[in-house]
Amino acid sequence: MSSTPKSSNRQTPEGAGLPARHPFDPIVFPDSRLLILGSFPSLQSFENNFYYAHPRNQFWPILGDIFQLPVQTDQDRIALLESVGLALWDVVGACLRVNSADSNLKACEPNDIEGLLKRYPRIEAVLFTGKKAQSLYRRHFKHLPLPTDLLPSPSPAYAAMGFEAKKERWRAILLHFLRKEPSA
């Protein structure tokens, strides 16, 4: 018996990319009220083993500015999410990909978002960090009754809106949901 792994004869469609599985657990707490969903971690996030790790991604700077909390370390970022009632995950659990662009995600299999929401019933709304996440959620989870909203993409590839404009839109959406009294 050989100890060398056998390569699969299974071929991926031309240009479809390499198989990838989501590398992170959701960041969620018993008191989380909002679930923020991205599509799938960037290659840089895979390398750095944390969500939104590309140095030009504006996700953490936006949240840090809105809530006036530090976001320099992963521990800071987790503490921010917990302190303001946010949960974080991605819609896609596995896919084929060639790079970090959402447009290149193929054969997407969803994470168990419905199961997550059942385990954390205080989550009252779902927000998306981009149109791909929103469209995949609608495809797989449109039966879920929670309100949803689309945040401007924090990706450096989305340059149609500047940092300050993105931050103000995020602030309005987040505070709209967070200011509501939690459901019983």
C-alpha cells in the first residue's frame, strides 16, 4: 500500500477554478442580533486565517469608526462584534474559485445558515456585504422570515463609493436594526 495520496481523476470544468472549503467557523455569540454575511473569504483571508484580512478591505475600519472601538488585532475585532451584537459568517461553504473576485465563485454550496439561525434565535436580521452574498442567500434561504439589507461592499474592488460614504450607509443600516428593541 502506498502512502502517497492518489490524485483524483475528477476534472473541473475549464476555467472553473480549484475546489475550496470555507476555512472559518462563524463568529457568533448568544446575544448576537444581526448576522453579517459575506460571500466567501478572499485568498488573503485564507492566508491570514481571519475574515476580511486584505489590508485594503474596509470592513474592519468601517466598523471600528462607527463604534469607536479598536480593530487592530483579531481579538479586537471579535470583541467589537460581541460588544455591539453582531455575528459574522459567509453564505458559501464550498465552491470552485480562481481568485478572490465574487464573480469567479462557481458551483457554490451554502453554509448551514438556517441551522445557525436556529441555534442563535436572537438574530433578528441579516445584512450582506455584497450583491453576490445577497443573491446566493436569496437562492438558498428565501424561505427564512428575517428582514435583510445590503451594505455597500467593503472590498477595495468596489470603488464606486468612497470610504466616508460607505461608512455613513453602514452606520444608517446597522443603527436602524440595533436601535430596535430586541425581540423577546
